[in-house]
Amino acid sequence: MGDVLSDDQQLVFVGGLHRSGTTLLARLLASHPEATGLAGTGAPEDEGQHIQDVYPPAERHGGTGRFALKAKAHLTETSPLANPENAQRLWDAWRPYWDSDQRFLVEKSPPNLVMGRFLQQLYPSAAFVFIVRHPVAVMLATRKWRKRTSLSRLMSNWFRAHDRTVEDLPQLRQAHIVSYEWLIKDAAGVMSEVSDFLHMPGTIDTSSVDGAGSSRYEQEWLSMRSQRHRGAERVRTRYSDRARSYGYDLDAVLDAPRHPLIEPNPAR
């Protein structure tokens, strides 16, 4: 792979469905004095997926609210793309937009959520921090961008993505899960857990975190339910049991487990 990472550097991939808080999480991590995020790329939210040509970005699989439904979006170590030449190509695409003298190099793209095993094959020492948000909040937030996509399809995308993640997590050597709801509720505590996982010294400034969170989506959901919105009723009937298996109640948009999916894996 050539000269990619120095021995004391840590590559950190942030992932999560669109509208789950990936931008917030990545900016908090990149604000650490020893960290850097991609900047000045000219791409939406400076996401690494948009400035490379190794793998198809989420938009090639249907984009926001849809990409996880495509099996080809789920990349693993078995992909023919997972080779040393492509590791170098990705590094060459991203390196100009990092302060590569920093210790922690943060790359945020939503589809990282279903590409962890692939990225780990390219960069064996990489760490992954995934953020998970209540499925109703993600569904309603995404709906504003995907007005022609049914609520059921948006919800199906949430479960398909996180089903993939649950399958992949045992294969990831360094992975940590963040709850969006708990990040909003206890930003300092949650980011302390993340920095401990990554062995980041000191603390991360979380004073910019807005605690409003998903309140507006709770009100929107309550209104839809009171009006017996057909799509909302279909979602509640079809997905309530599945949501409970993940620790979520579809009728309680602001509630969430502190460590969704599984407890965080210890860094190795």
C-alpha cells in the first residue's frame, strides 16, 4: 500500500444512516486537537465517498433512504475491490484533504455502516464508530428528502442496514456504537466513551451540541398517529416487533438504548 499511515496514526471511519447524526459525530471527533477530518473537498458534507473512484457511493445504490436495500451496497473482505492497490488509491484520494500530520484521521460517509469489513480489509488497524438513531426519527427526517418513497420502504432501509451491521460487527476488530439520542442527552459522557475507545487523550468539546434532538419528529409522529395516517399505521403494524428487538419503541421517538445493536467492542 505504500506509505499510508504512520505507526502512531489511527484511521477512524464514521458511519450511520443519513439523518442519524453522522455529521455531528464526525465534527466532534475532528475537533479534537490531535484529529483531522476531510475538509475543503467541495463534496456534500466533505464525505469521503464522493471524492474517490474505488467503490460506488450510496447514490449509485439509490441514495438516501434506499441504499441499504441493495445487496451490492454491502461490501466485505470478499469483494474483488478489497486489494492493496485500492487501499492506496483511497488514501491518495483522501490524503490531500486531511491534516495528515495529525494522529487521528476521520472519514465520514453514511455507507461505512455496511462497509466495515471491506474497509478493515484495506486498513487492518482502522477503527469504526457507528451512530444509530431511532427508526421513526430517521424515517421522518429522510422523508423530507424522499417524498415519493413510502414510509414502509424508508423503514425497511433502516432495518436492512442495521441487520447488516449486526451481522458484520463480530468481524470488526475495533468497533463502537453511539446512540444519537444519548449523544444529544449526554454529549460529554458519550464522547468520553468514544475517546476512551479510540485512546484519544484529553476531552472533546461538546458545548456546540444542540439538545433539541428529535422533538419535532416526535410531534410529527404523534400528529400522524392521531390522524390515523395510513402509512404510519402500516409502519406500526409491520415493524413494531422488529423495532423492539433492537430496543426501540415506535411510539416513543425520544427513547433509545444507550448502546444500540450491541455493547461496544473493546479496542484491540
